[in-house]
Amino acid sequence: MRSLNTDAVVLRSRDFQDTHRIVTFITRDHGKITTMARHARHSKKRFANCLEPCSVVKITFTPKANKTLWHLDHGILCKDPTPVRSNIDIFTTHCLICEIMDLMCPLAEPIPGLYELIEDSFNQLTKNDPLLVEHFIVFLTRFLGIMGYAPQLSHCFKCHTPLSSHAIWFFSPDNGSIVCPLCSHKIYSKLNRVCAGTIKTLIAIRQLRLSRAFALKWTLEIKIQAIEMLIDFLVQRLTIKPRSLSMFYDLLKTTS
Ligand SMILES: [Zn+2]
């Protein structure tokens, strides 16, 4: 097969045998791909500084008949990684985004909007004084929507009461849906208490242009409720906790 070029972000990278590396990317044109970078640990010329997680790169690769492991020809670093790597909180947020994408995206299936979302999210997170938790909430809300896992936020999933009927609601991570206060007494799995304002903010994030969503103003209450319900829902979907999550919890404690 012939070689192809694409923009990409490194999601994961690990050594293989003595000299090679296996590198997983999210790409602009081909979805998530996993590649073998042969002799990468000795070839600084073909892969100069561009195989580390969270790096924004341009790559040339050769697909194979199977989807699982393609051949990485070379890569070029496109964006100075210093702003990300010199700040532990920014790096942690980048790592969590990469890990979630790696865990949830299928191999070699282009999904419209996915690459643009990680590109825009990374740009947002490296601006001056980024709102890391708020911007992560925007990323995660849009990502779940793109992947077809958007939580149901318009009405109680048991009695169909609309959102406008109550000021206080509950969210069921198990069901991925909001529950009204009356029906909450009939649910025996974990529920997150959330105000209607939090739910409306998450609905707005889905509907607004991404730049407007990143510019939203947040109260501390809405931020905390939104991040808790989204992370509980994500972990429920994934059935495992992303490894970067514990460091992100530390970041949450310092920003709230
Ligand atoms: Zn109900």
C-alpha cells in the first residue's frame, strides 16, 4: 500500500523490543490508528521528538490490510510542546483527554469532528490562564456527543417530567439520564444531585459553537456538579478509571 500523510496527536506511546516503539495517534483523516515506529529509539531523524504523548505532529504512515498495526514512516513535530510539558496541570489535562480518546475511539474508523475537537481543546488549554476544568468539561461533553454517548438531559427517564419542572434534579450514571426528585426515591444505584442550571449549561455546550462553549462563564457549583456527573458517567461507560484521573482529581481540589 502507498504511504499517506495526515495531521495527528499522539495518544499513547510505548517501547517495543529493543529499538522499536508502538505509537497510537488520533488523526485528522483516518481516526485512531496504531503504528509501529521501527528503530524509533535510534532514529532521531525520522521521529525527532514527535512520539511523546500529547504531541501535535504530521506523520507519514503506510496502512496494512489489517487495522491493528500500521507502519510509521516518519513524523514531524508541529507545535512547541514546552507550554504543555512545563505545567503539570496543563499536562495532566492533556493526558486525560488523550487517554479517554484512546480508550473510546475504534481503530481506523474516521469519526467526523473528532480531530478538530482535540485540536481546538488543546489550543484552548494552552492559552494564557486556561480554565482547565471548565475546558475539560466542554471537551468531554462534546466528545461524548460525537461518540454517540451523550447523556439524556431533557426529561426524567422514569416519568418523563421535563427539565423545566424542577430546580433540583438527580443524574444516574448507570442510566446516563436525569431523574426527577420524586422518582429518585425509586433508584437504588448511585445518583448525583444536580441543579437545573448545571443541566442547562451542559445542554448549551452541545448546542453552541465550540468557541462560544469555551467562553462560557461558570459558577463553582455548576463546575463541580458538571465534572462529577460527567466523570461518573464516563467511568460507568468505560468500566475502568482512566489512569490520569487521579492526577486530575488533585487538580480539581486545587481549583475548587
Ligand atoms: Zn420522574
